[in-house]
Amino acid sequence: MARLLGRTRAAVLEEIAASDGTTGGDIVRRLGMSAASASEHTTVLRKAGLVVSRREANMVWHTLTPIGRALVVGHGH
């Protein structure tokens, strides 16, 4: 999956899958990246149809789409 998406985006996608959805802040803390970087990666994943994002108050929740889940599951996770 890292060859297809890049190592960092694959890690973000796997983090979202592992948590069955997560916030941008959780991605920042768990993967040790800046908020801007996490936002950029989730935006690319969303535009690719792999992630859905929804705002709740001051947080943005990210969950996998069926295609995103199939990619992660097909990768063996």
C-alpha cells in the first residue's frame, strides 16, 4: 500500500482503519506529524475517495469509505 499511496499516507489510512475512525488531532499525536501535514494527507485521501471527513464542533472526524476499507483489508490489515 505504501508504494501506491506513499508511506505517510498509507500510515494515515491505516491509523484511520485501526481506530474505525479518528480525529485529525489523534492522527497528529499518534503519527507525530504537524496538523498541517495531517490535514494535507487526509485531504488527498478524501479526494481519492478513500476517506470521508465530517466536522463536529472543533474536531474533524475521518472514517474510511468502502473503497478505503477494501484497500486496507486487501493489504492484509
